[in-house]
Amino acid sequence: MRAVVIAVLMQIGLLTAPDPAQMETAPDLGYLPVPHALSLPAGITMGAPTSVALNSRGHLIVFNRGEHPLLEFDRDGKLVRAMGEGLYVRPHGLRLDASDNIWTTDVNAHIVMKMSPQGDVLMTLGVRGQSGEWDEAAGQRLLNQPNDVAIAPSGDIFVMQGHGRGESRILKFDRTGRLLKSWGGNGTGPGQFDTGHSIVIDAQGLVYAADRQNRRVQIFDQNGTYLREWKFRGLPCGVYISPGGEMYLVTGFSGQILKLDAGGRAIAATGQPGKGLGEFGEAHYLSFGPNGEIYVADTVNPALHKFVPK
């Protein structure tokens, strides 16, 4: 399947040359791509990276579509542990909470899992292998292609679902996994989605949802009230808030890392489609390291990209 996707992307030019119609125009971000220095022992390989996160110790965790879906590396790039073997069908989103618990989404198994920092499963939302609606009254607790998850300081859990086939919506749960409310649905209007792909919560408690095929990021309060949206030329894939509170976005096949201002305008950018160092097949999700370095998971090339300040 990935070979077909790559062939199509090459045919339409997204892997060979930048498309100005999908690129934001902004000053240079001030970063350089460098080879990452991750060390894997014999017998351990990394599949296509789908997401990446840094824990409180500065350890890098890579979620990938290989035999060892979760790989944790120390600050020197040495493998600390491999986790999650046999638990996933198609890994997608990864987030860490304030206690370094690992939250992952599986779009084909239709589940969200919370794991301890050591990889023990603490909670599962949804039923593995079953897709559908979450209906508490009917006793049906199903998800449909969950893409990403965000954890509020209160412990409330926000799941962004709908990768293409399923209805795209946001589901809000309390810390125990009890559904509080949901909103969205397929469409182009305010509060609707066409492949809701990523979700984060800022320091003010606002919810930012990357609405990929509608080429926008929508902003809500935590009760689902639509507030505003930001439009983009490319496909918003991964939203990220840096440790300093700055908003970043990676834009899929157009292959850009964007730094955004408070109004959602791209004020700095780097990256482009391609197969070279720091060039993207699909810029999927990103995270910052302890020294300001940026890591980007690329599902198509496939590669884990690293950028450092100039």
C-alpha cells in the first residue's frame, strides 16, 4: 500500500519538487537538518515513524509501524527499551501526559491506549478491532479511526477520530474514560471535519484541531464551542505546542515545519518535499528535544528527521 502511495505522490510531484500552491511563504525558521544519531542493537529495527515525543527526562520516544512500535532512546541516542510488541495494527498518534504516561492511537484497531512510562497498559478506550459510534445509552463504546489524543491538566481526555472512512469528530472523556461529550461530524462548515488529524490544548485551555483535508486548524473551547479557524495552503497534519508555548505545525506532503503566531499566521518555515536530508515524504507529527532540536516523524519516506538551530 505504501508503495502505491509513494508512486502516486511521485507521479504528481509531491516527492520530487515543492508545489508553491501548497507552500506557506514565511522567513526561514533558522534550523538545519542533521542525521539523527539513534543507536539500535542487533535484532531491533524501526518501522515507518508515525509520531514522536520527548519525556521529562529528555528521552525520545518514537512510535513506528515496525515489530517494536515504541522505541525509547536516552539523550545520547542509545535504546533504553522497546515496547508495545503485538499491541498495534496501524500506529498513528502519540502523546505524553504530565506524568510521562504514554498515550497512543491505532487507526485500524480503533483504540486509544494509555500506558505507563514502562509500557504497561493502564487504560484502553474503544474495543480492539471494532469500529462504530460511542453510545453510552446502548452500552456501545466504540471509536472509529482515532488519529490523535490530547490530555488536559484536569485529566480530561480529548480524542480526535476519523481518518477518512469514519465520521470525524472530537470525543471528550473524563480521566476514568467516561464519555462527557462529543462534537463534529463530516463536512466543511464550522465545527465539522474532513479527516480531523491532530489535537492539542494550550495553556489557556483552548483546543486546536488539525482539520487536514479542509486545510485548516479549528479552535474550540473544551465544551466544543467553535471559536475560529486558521486556513493553510498545505494539509495540516501535526499540531504541536513547544515547551515555551509557541505553536508549530507540520503540513504533510508539502513538507513544511511552520512556526505560527497567535493568529495562526506562518511567521517562519523550513522544509520541502523530497528524499534528501530534511526533505519529507509526509511530515506527520513533530516534537521538540531538550536542546531546542526538532524531530519530525515521516511516514512515507520513511524516516525520523532531526533539525537543530543554526
